[in-house]
Amino acid sequence: MADNNDINRLWEELEQITSGCHKCPLGSTRTNCVLGCGDRKADIMFVGEAPGENEDLSGIPFVGRAGKLLDKYFEAVGIERDSVYICNILKCRPPQNRDPLPAEEEACIGYLRQQVRLVRPKIIACLGRVSGMKLIDPNLRITKDHGKWVKKGDFWVTVVYHPSYLLRPNAGAREQMLTDMKSIKSKLDELRSEN
Ligand code: URA
């Protein structure tokens, strides 16, 4: 297995490659490449869709309104934001925050795979439909499938509502989000206690 020096070197390599990436046209419109943030040895990885305006400007995922709402859910269920790793399917902002195109997802997915190999989380939690469709099932329906768990290789994977969706007036989904986030915290505690 790779030692800490190897792992740090691989992270540096990944940062260097992604910050200069032009595999798709978003490379020419971004301000910053948004690779990820948080604990690189986290037991859980949250994967959103793509950076928005605030993320593009700061280079950090989930720092805008959706991120603030996500932070509230972390707090509500007792998860420290610094103890998780957060990233997105796309590392660059799509214009006007439109949905990622399949070609953009394909160009970028190798970077996420490398992040997963380096972090080696126990849980991958997809934030929203786009991430769930890419990482769990292309036919996923968020209203039906949110909160379900699947084992994929070494990882437990789930999908929850995207915080941006919860910013719309939709109290029902907010309650379901709280239930799903509690389920994530329980799974995390359960898997940690197995070690
Ligand atoms: N929405 C996302 O999917 N990711 C971010 O980083 C911010 C908003």
C-alpha cells in the first residue's frame, strides 16, 4: 500500500493536473478549478454536481447558499464539516449553473475516481440527482431513491436531495433530508465501530 509521502505526492499531482485541465471547454471559462476540500482521510465523501459562482470564485466547494444549508444539516446531525471530504462530479463551473453535459462528466470523472482512491472513504454520499445518476444508477429517481443504501465494491453509497433544491419552498423534502442525513450519521457510526 502507498505510504503518506506517496499519497501526498499523488494529491499534489492531481491538484496540478486539474488546475491546468482543458479536457473540456469549461477549462476556458472557469476562474478556479474546484477540486475538493476537507479531510483527505475522511470516512465519508460528499459528492455534489458542479461548482457554482461562489465556488468558482473561491476554489472551494459548497461555500454559497447551498453550502450554508448543507452546513446546517451537518450541524443538526452532529457531523463536523472539517471531518468529511467534499467535492463534485465536475471540477469547473458550467455557464449559468446549467446541468453538466455527459461529455463534461466523462472528461472529469477520472479525477473523482482518483480522489476516491486516495481518500478511501467508507461512505460516498451523493448530493442530488446528477451525482446519484452518475455514481449509483443512471435511472435513479431522487424522489423515490433518496436515503437508500447500496454497497458498491468497498463503499456504501447513498443519495440525498441537493441542498440547492431544498432552498426552494419545499418543506417536505427538508424533513426527508434531515431523516436521510441522520441515517448517514448512523451508518458512519456503525461502520466506524466495526474497526
Ligand atoms: N452545488 C454543487 O453541486 N456543488 C457546489 O460546490 C456548489 C453548489
